[in-house]
Amino acid sequence: MALVGAGPGHPGLLTLRAVECLRQADLVLYDRLVPVRLLEHASSSARLLCVEELPARHPDRYPQIHQTMIDAARQGLRVVRLKGGDPFLFGRGAEEAEALRAAGVPYEVVPGVTAALGASACAGIPLTHRQHASAVALVTGHEQPDKAESQLDWGALARFPGTLVFYMGIARLPHIVRSLIENGKPADVPAAAVHWGTTSRQRTVEATLEGLPARVAEMGIAAPALVIVGPVVGMREKISWFEDRPLFGKRVLVTRPRHQAADLVRRLEELGASALVLPTVEVLELEDWSAVDRALAELPRCQWLVFTSANGVHALMRRLFAGGRDLRALGHLRLAVIGPATGDALRSYHLMPDAMPAEHNSEGLVAALRPLVTGQRVLLARADRGLDLLREQLSTVAEVEQVAVYRQVDHFLAPADEALESLRRGEVDYATLTSSNIARALILGVGEEVRERMKKGAPGLVTISPRTSAAVRELEMPVAGEAQTYTTEGVLEALCLLARR
């Protein structure tokens, strides 16, 4: 049993120990505000249960949480109680630990990055500074309702010689500000509210302490938000960084197969975007390997082996190894790839490509290979659907055998999928399309209402190549942006260019 801190919201701020616990869990019991992306670390066999799905209303739900943890642990399940921020800071982690101890259930506590540290850093507000603050006080702005009286000493807080950070204080912000000023806190001390800190939804509002409630109301800032009071807030103008990133605040749909989406998601998050994953095609094993096995048996007669995707590299290698062979079977071959991602897949098996075109498409690969393969025998490993251009063009100068090493099928877009729901609500700024098949599957699968908005450019469709753009336009949709280099980085550059306009 583990009480695990999920951090303040950014997926990259989860600790390594938290990831280890999630990977081993049979049951993950998580808070409503925990980012869904964090749950991807859990095993596909794990049960994921949001505490809001438990019976009873909010004030009475905690006994249900305790009992759910205890019952699962007694059944021998590995349980992770995933809590926002840090389990022991303004949450109920200590109460949950007490309940576990009383029930005789062993547990560990995995600390998390708390909101005060994460949100302040991402807002560009240092909590301490040699010239401004040598102490920090973390304060709850939402005490337990049934307390006879407040435990907060407003006089001491007003005199505190450092930075004040109020958790869960937005609803009571006028009371907090009034209590501080009435007890001697200067009304003109710098203050800020950070909404959805560390995420692409972050918004930071600055004002004097006295003016902060009006400014928060004017900007529509609501929970979850953190309030910071002290001279350090004035440092924000010099060192803010998080909200200055090129894709900050943009919501971008990633339509690649889920197992290939991670790198693009990571890069989007680094650039400040919120990435939503909605796979539109699936990559599957072949149902009949006989053609591939025959082609592998004929490898000694080939001089070239050509790959048009990373999926093709991995699929062929898996089949080669499954047959009891290893890389020595490829030792006599020269290897060609269509682009950098396919080349990286090949290098993951300690193999280096002998040829890769400057333009990462079928036409570029034909131009690069034609003078190299003339009069030779070529094996082309590819998907079971797509253009036949490579085989047709190379067959004029070489003996070419083409074999499908994996299947592509359109992915069923489940109506309840969170990313699809965001798309339907018009909450997505851009959708990335990294192949013609993916483009067709998305446009044809989202429904008429979304297609009508797409025709008006919402979301903007950003493609990886002219061929993908052509597939989009064939379906009467506009192309908002097109990669100049036909790679993931090219797509990101096109997105950044659009965001700057």
C-alpha cells in the first residue's frame, strides 16, 4: 500500500518512486484533479478508480476511501492512493495513514512536489530571495468547517518576515486580505494568484495585496489557485519563463497510435502545450506470417532491405528473432530508411542505415535509391496499406519484392474518450496529422458536427507532408499548417509558426 504524491499537475513533476509504485499497482485510487496523463504509468491490467466514483457526497466520502484501500490491501492487491501535490501537506494523507495503521495495513508514503514549489517556480516567483525573503509560511485558506475557531494567528502572519503562500484560498480571498491588512500587513505589498499552476492552463495575476481580490474577480480566476504574498512576487517580471513558451496554453491533438505518441506528447509539453492523445489508427500484428517468412528465407539473395516506417523495422525484427535468427542474418545487406524516425528505430537494433533521402518521403527515397539499387534485388518491408509508388518506381531498375510486415486499421473512436469529448466541445486548438491514413481516419471518424467546425479551421489541421495535406484537402478540409521538413520536429515548427501569428 502506498500513499503517493502526484505533484502539482505537470506530468514531468512526478517522482521516480511514484512511477515505480504506479507500474506495480493493481488498484490506483486517485483524486479528481490528478492529471489523466499520470495514469498512463499504471499497468494496463490495473484498475483505475477516481474517488468521485465512490458512494456518498464529498464530506462523507473519506470513510469510503479508507475502506476501499483497506479492503483491497487485505485481498493482497498492491494499492496506490494517488493524491495531488504531497500526501501530507494540506490533504488528508495523515488521516488515511492513521486508518491504514489502525487496520494493520502496512504502507509507505511517497512525497510529491507540492503546489507552493511547483506553481511558484512556473510563475517565475522565487519563494525565497537573499534580498527579499529568508522564510516561507505555507498556510491553508480553507480550514475545517466544524472547527470552533480558526487556528490561524493573523497577527503573526501579518508580521511574518517572509513569503506567505495560501493554499485553497481563492474562495476566501477577501477575508484573507482583510485579515492580513487589519493586523498590520502593508496594503501595497506585492501579491499574486496562480491558477492551475505548472499546467498549460496556468494563469498568473499580480496586484498589490489590497487590489488582488478585485483583480482575481476581474480575470475570472477560480479554484484551483494558489495565493502568494510578499516582495518576491516583484521578481516575476525579471524571471518568468513558463508562460513565455511558444505553444503555451494551446491544446493540441495527437492522432498517432498510442505507442508512438509519447515523444510528440513530451515535445509538445516542453513547448508549453497541453497534449491530448486520440489514436485514429492502430498498428497490429499480421494474422498470416507466411509471406514474411518466405521473404526472410530469401534474404541471402537480396542486396538491399528498405524500410518506410519505424513500425516496419520493429515488426520485421520481431519476426526475425521469433524464428530463432539474429542480426547476422542481415549482415550482408545494405539498409535504407525513409526518414530520421525510421533510422532511429534501426539504430535501436545497433544497425546503421546506408541510405536516407534528404526529403523524407517516397519520392525522395526513390531518387536516393535508384542509382544505388540498379540491377540488384531489393526487399521492401512496409504496412499492408499505403502508396505503391516505391515498388513501382524501383522496379524499373531493380528486382523488387514487397512484403507487408504489419497491419494498419482505423481505430474506433470511443464516444466517451476524453480527447474526443474535448474535440467535440471545441476545446482543441490544433490537430496534428502525421500520415494520410491518420488524416482520413480522424476526419471521417469524428462526426458531422466536428467536421463542420474543421471546415472553418477549428481545430487547425497541421500536416507532416504535402501528401498528407492532399489527403486532407480531398476531404474538403483546410490545412492550417504544413511541416517544411517531413518529421515530428517539422510538425512542431509548423505549430509554433501558427501560434506566433
